[in-house]
Amino acid sequence: MPMYDYTCGRCERRFEAIVTASTADDVRCPDCGAAEVRRHTIAAFAVGSGRKEAAPMAGCGRCGDPRGPGACALD
């Protein structure tokens, strides 16, 4: 799903929103709730893995502790 940059037409706050085909017309400013928003460029794509738990970022390979092997109770 694409994530777009927006600017609120009322309070001028810049924000990002993940947009689907069904929510593209319902984007509102998170501060003032205004629907008068200007869409800018695509900021990023949101991608889900379908997993409920977070994937480890890096580390020992068993628990994902970024301090490396021996840093957690699993080693």
C-alpha cells in the first residue's frame, strides 16, 4: 500500500498517510481533522509480512538481540 505525504489546507501540518483504494478520499489531518488536504509524493510503500510478531532486525540469529551472540538468555 502506498504511503503519501500530505499537507493540511487548514492548519498547514505535513503528515503521512497509508492509502488504499477505499480510503483515498477519506484522508484527514491528524491534528485538526480537516478533510481539505493536499497530496504530495509517495513517501514509501507499506508492506506487511502477514506475521503477528515483529521480525528481528539483526543480531544473533536466535532472538534478534542486536547486541549479538551471548547477549540474551537463549545463549
